[in-house]
Amino acid sequence: MVPSQNLDMCRSTLSVSSTFGESKNKLFVNHYFLLTKFLVPIAFTDVAVDIAEQFLNRSIAQAADVVETLASFGLAYVLVKFFVGVLGEVRQAGLVLVHDRPSYYKILICTLVG
């Protein structure tokens, strides 16, 4: 192969790869935009939960009967976490195990019994 032909092949390869690289970058930017569009509301929700928790703590601390309010909040929190924890596990099992109507009824019976 003549060196000039080899150089021409390299130039054509570089121009094709640079064109492909530009479209690839646009594709990555589009994917990052979609990912950001998905994650930003989740981040705002997380921040809102933290702020709401601070408001709740402040309102409990300024209540007239702090001890009773704190005890009732603790009891309610534990009960809610107990029931939500069990239902969260059933939800995950339902996502995997329910394929048709009879399997749905099996998961429903397990939920009601458990």
C-alpha cells in the first residue's frame, strides 16, 4: 500500500468517527436530560420530607403537653412502620409472582392472612 493511500484512509476514518462522536454526544446529552428530569422531583420530595420532619419536631416541642404528645407520636410511628413494612414486602413479592388472576388471588390471600 502506498503511504498516501494509507493517509487518505486514516483521514476518512477520522471524519466518520468525529461525525459519529458528535451524534453520540447529543444522544448522551438527551439521556442525561431525561435522567435529570426524572431525578429532580425525587430530590425535591426528599428535601420536602426532611423539612416536614423539622416542622413536626418543632410543633411537638412547643406543645402544651410535650411528654404525652411525644409518646403518642412514637407509638403511632412504630405502628405505621410495622404495617407499612409488611405491606412493602408483599408489594415486592406481588410484582414478581403475579402473572395472572389465580396468582393474584394467592398473593391477596397471603396478604390478608399475614
